[in-house]
Amino acid sequence: MIASPILQACVVLALALALFVPGLGTSGYAHAEAFRVQPAYEMMQRGDYITVRLFEQAYLRKPPGMPWAIALSTYIFGAGEFASRLVSAVAVAIGALVSLAYVNRWFGKPFGLVAGLAFVLAPAFWWYPPIARSAEIEALHNTFVAIGALCILQTFMPLRFGETRSWLRTLLLACATTLGVTGAFFTKGPAGVPVFAGACLAGYLMRMRATGNAVSNVRTWIAALAPVGIAAGLLVWWAWAAHRRVAGESIVLESPTLFLFRPQQLLEIASLPVAVLIAALPTSLGVLAIAFYRSGIALRAGNPASARAALALLLTIGFAILGYMLTGVSNNRYALPAVALMPAACGAAAWVLVWRAQTLTESARNAEHSRLKRFALILVTLLLAGAVFSAWYGEHRRNTRTSGKAFGVELGEYLTRPAELWADQVIDTRPEVVMAAVDIARTHNLAIRARWMPVSLWRREHGEASVPMPPVGSYVLLRTDDLPRRDQYELDEEHEYAHVMPRLREVHRGMVHNFEYRLYEVIASD
């Protein structure tokens, strides 16, 4: 086993970069990637890093954390898929290193490597869609959640419970906690709150178990809770500032209630713990190992501080999943922040299993060690093979099936003059189509101003249109299939498009996945 923490970190970092960096720019944007990338580009063009805009439309469905990160990566490495996706690859690597550091502190140097490798090789992070290789928010959010939760646990649970932590160390730990919680809030809003609340409750219970008096340590509570208050205050300030800047404009929002409690999903909500444990395999095996041996850990462990740390990780994950259930989350994908702590639980479980082996006879202990080594070798080999296959499969599938880049490139050839390009549901389903079309037009020295202008805003109301029709000679890109629309802007084509069709001439049509899009030229005004 590699004992040097620096060498462990190098191994974990090298593995993460080897799995997640090569080929990042070989496929076009897909899924929700363009929803994060295009706002980053518009922030850089406008110099406005407060307001999130998607093709000039105020887009406040998510906070600006991921666009900020993509803008920074783009500034360093240049525009394109590689720089945008590198954010997630680096985030997973950082999450692995933080898990390694905390597990080494709590359980000893050999076990941090287990946690770091488990973070990198966790299928929940690289299986399709490969969040560690995508310009989406999950990888960055999970890493921030892991940082915040582990720092909260460390705040409540110093390695030696009799030690007195200095004000400077407490302040530094509070700053690290603030970084994690604030980053999580600005990446995905309050989605990680159940994990932070679970860490506070688990840390409190373990400190009570160790000292019998957790309430009297005011410094501990301030260091744990103040970062959450600061992060929440900053997020509220951003929301206020962003709404103030777009006052009077139409705003695209997304209510959190879309993902929360619905009576028809009671069975899915009740089965969420099982669904999360299955989806998180094999990292959830660490949680199960701690749970299975928790009585022996609590009563007979030779290192009470490490034993309490293992139980705190178990309780944090359990409380977090319970919190998601109580808020009505039915999809295990939305409980992914709790999974971000499972690699650390794998390191704790390795310590538990090694401690358990010490209680056996010498022959039984040797047999137990041999079985654990074989299991670890087989598991790591399978996970490595799976991660490599996922990298190839994910890029191939994204390029051939789910990305709208190919159609956007094709569409760009039909943009033959400088003009405005208005689009509606195309942007809410495949914004990369418009991004690619504009890029192709730019290679022909054509300046295309792409705008998200929902057709429903063009309707005449009381004799006046909510938004004027696009000017004659401009382009309109509409989604014309019969599949359900996502939000309040879109109605069926017969009702929604009838008033504009006489003013349009079809130029081109095509399919992206299951969606049909048509490009029109405006031939008449109001």
C-alpha cells in the first residue's frame, strides 16, 4: 500500500486526469451542456457576470456557478468543448483529493487512497451520461457538497476529541466550509442542503457521544453554521441583483417544486434509499459495511475517534437520504450529492474491515486479508475497464445520437446573409443547434444575432403584439414535432404558430434525436 500522502495524491490525480481528460473535445454538446456553456460565453462577451442569459433571454433557472467556472476555463484554454468539460474533470479530481485527505486524517494513511480511488472510479460519476466528462453542473456541485460536508464533520469531530483547536485553525476550517457550501449553493441552489444538515446532525451526535456536552462549544456551532448562513446570504444577494438587472424583461425560471413531492410518486419516494444504494454501487458497499459492523465499531474499536468518524459518515449519508425523502425527491439522480460522500465511506469501511480482521485468529486473519485483496483487485480492474469503456461509449453516443451539433453545422450552411435568428423551443431542447449554426455562419464572415424569443410572446393581445415580429429577412427556427413541450411558453403548433406562419417561408428542416426543427425566412412583417 502506498503510504506517502503526496504519492497517493499523485496517483489519484493521474488516474482522474487519464480517465476524464483525453477526448473531451471530440463530440458536440449534448443534454444540458449548452445551457451552461452559452451563458458563460455571453457573460464574457457582455462583461456582465451577474445576469445569466441564454441567447439574450434572462435565464435564471440555475445560479451562475457553472457558467462562471466555464468562463474561467475558457479564458485559460480557449472556447470549445474541451475547456467547458474540463471543469467537471478537474472537479472530480479535486473531490477525490479532498476525500483522500480527510480519510487519511481520520483513519490513517493507507485508507485515504481507497477513498480517492473510489471517488474517481465511482460509476455514478462516469457512467452515461458521464458527468465527469460533461459541461454540466453535477460534478462541480457534488465536489462542493463533499467539501462542505466533510469540513462540517471535521468541525464537530476533531481527530482527538480532547484536543483544543486554536481560533486560527477554527477560522481556516470555517473558511473551507464556507467555500464548499457557497460553491454548492451557487452551482445548484439548495440541492445539497440535506447533506449539510445531515453532517451537522451526525457531527453533533458523535460529539455528544464523545464529550457529553456539544451545546456548550459555541465556537464549534458558529464554525459549522455561519458558513451556511453566509452562503445563503450571498445566494439571496445574487438573486436580488440578477432580478433587478432584468426588471421588466421576460424571465425563464424553474420552480424547485417540479422535482419535489407529488402524491402519485409515493412509492418512488418510499423506495429512494434502495434506489440510491443500487445506483451508487459499488461505492455503497462501504456504507453497508459500516452499517453491518457498527455495533462492534462502537463497543470494541481500538481508536474511538476513528470509530466515531466512520459512524458519522454513515449517519450523514443516511440523514441526507432521509432529508431528500422528506422533501419528496423520487428520482435517485437528485440524491446524487449524498453519493459524493460514499467514497469517503469506502475508506472508512476499509479501516473497519482491517480492524475486524485484527479480532480474528492469525490463520483466519490471513485468509480474510487474502479475500479482501482479491476482491479489491477484481473490483478495481472491472471499474477501470468500465471507466475506459464509458469514456469511449459516452463520446461516441454523444456525437452520433444525442448532440445537436451535426444538425447545427448543416443548418449554418443555410444562413446566407447577416441577420437575426429567432428561436423558441429549439433552445429549450437543443441550444447547441443554434450555437453550431452561428459558429458555421461566422466562418463564412456572416454575423448572426441569435435570440431566444418564445413564439407565445409574439401573440397579439388586445390588438398589440407582446413582442414585435422579427424583421423581414431574418430567420426563425421553430420546433415542429408533436412531443410535449417543457414550460409555460410553449403550446401546440396549431394554436401557437398559426398567426406567424403566413409571414414565413420554409428554408430547411431536420431531426435531432426525437425533435423536428424547421428553419424559416421572414418574408412579411406585421
